[in-house]
Amino acid sequence: MVKYFESPEEQRALEELKRVRSEAVAHFTAAVQLAQQRRVLILDLVTQGFSLADIGREFGVSRQAVAKMVKVGRSPKK
């Protein structure tokens, strides 16, 4: 049995759900773009001769985390 959104309260809840979902999608998209930008900047610093440890220290993450970001940045896109 299918339940329809009939009452004004149900309609408002549905509209709020749609708005929240839309915001979540926008935030996710922005996060992906910022992660890509972060990888480009890290790769640039590595190219300039900074060590992964130095970058990690300034960035507040481990050297291993920076290495993973570099690896993802250099791998071909799927």
C-alpha cells in the first residue's frame, strides 16, 4: 500500500526533506572540489621540494596522510 503526502504538515515535511537533500548534495560537491584543489596544492608543494613530513606538519596531518593524497592526485581518473 502506498501512502501519499496529503496533509499540509506532510507536504511541509516533504519539502523540508527535499531542501535538506539539495543542500547535502551541494555540500558534497563542494567537498569533492575542495579535496581536488587540496591535492593540486600538495602536489605543487612536493614539486617545489617540500617533504611529505613538512607538508603534513604544517597541514596538521601525518606524513602518511599526505602520501595518500599525493597518490590519489597522481592516479588516473576512473
